[in-house]
Amino acid sequence: MTSVLVHLVVLSFTSFLLLPFSHSADVKYCGAKDDYAVKVQGVKILPDPVVRGKAATFNISATTGQAISGGKVVIEVYYFGLRVHTETHDLCEEVSCPVSAGNFVLSHTQTLPGITPPGSYNLRMTIEDNYNDKLSCISFNFKIIFGSLVSAS
């Protein structure tokens, strides 16, 4: 009986290690202004930490009091305080448009190059409408590591 229990505990723990980890990042608004039309409720990163050379997904849970017909998402990535990457996406490629008033999730998946240095990064994301009015601006930290501790074999 004891050996069966030990095997179950080991199996459960091993299975837990094989699951991709996700983490809710601590989100900060870019400035003192917190009356943006889009309020961010949280950011989930999968996997966390991000593995260079592998796909990473950033799910941003948000809410808005107004419908949004379109716009753009500007992503800036900082490493040791220096901007190392900037990209702009059509908002409707990241979320289904039009965005109705209420809750929505903006999801961005990207594979980082295998040469990306490991370490702590800061991501700043700005959402603008079709008239370039800022709907929200957030920042959060995330980590990039060399590779998974679990072998794919």
C-alpha cells in the first residue's frame, strides 16, 4: 500500500513538471494616468519563463466601456533599460474586431530567436484606436531562459 502511494505521489509530481507553466505578470500603467478607455486586468505569459527559440503567448485580459472598431498595438521590449525591439500590429489581428464594450482578451504569440540573450526584460504595450488616441498603455516584466529543463525526447 505504501509503495503504491509513493508511486502515485512521484507520478503526480513528475506530471506537474511536464505541464507548461503560466504566470500572471504584475502590470503597471505607463504613467500616472489611469483613466484609459481600456483597463487591463492582467497578463498571463505561457510558458513562464519564456524559452528562447520557442513560441510564447501573452494573453492580456482587459475591459472597455466603449466599442473599438480598430486600431493598433505597439509593443516595445527593453533589456537592461534599453529598447531592443519595437513592433506594431493591427489591433484586429490580435483580437476579434469590432471589440464590444465589456471584457476581452488580446492574445499575442511570438517565437523569439534562438540567439535572444537570457535574462529579465520589460515589455511596454500601447493600444491606440483608428485616430491614434491612446486607449491604454501598460508595462510588465518577463524572463527569457536558455531552454526547458524537460527534454522533448
